[in-house]
Amino acid sequence: MRLFNISPAKSVLEEVFSQVMSSSVITSDERQRIGSLLSGGSLDDDEYAIINRLVYHVRRGWVKFVE
């Protein structure tokens, strides 16, 4: 039996992505959580893909920044 190891960073990003997509807004707390993961510098391709999808939605205007 093989167990899948999901990184803590991916769990955080999936949680943030889910919250942002359901509310169509990204809060300063969520931005800080993403920023702290980026500053850690040890993200894999899947984690960068989640961040890129968030950026894409912001650029298209589907997600707004709120304080």
C-alpha cells in the first residue's frame, strides 16, 4: 500500500484557492499566506500551478483584492 505525501504548502494553497474561488475575493491574510510560502522557496510545480491560477483569475478580473 502506497501512501501519498501531501506537503503542508500544498494543503495551504489548496485551502486558500478554495476560499478565493468560492468568494471571488482575496484578502490580505490570504495574500500574506501565499507570500510566506513563496519566500520559503521550496514549492513544487503543482504548488506554482495553483498560484498561477490565482494570478490568472485576478488578472482576468474574476477575483478582486480586498483589505
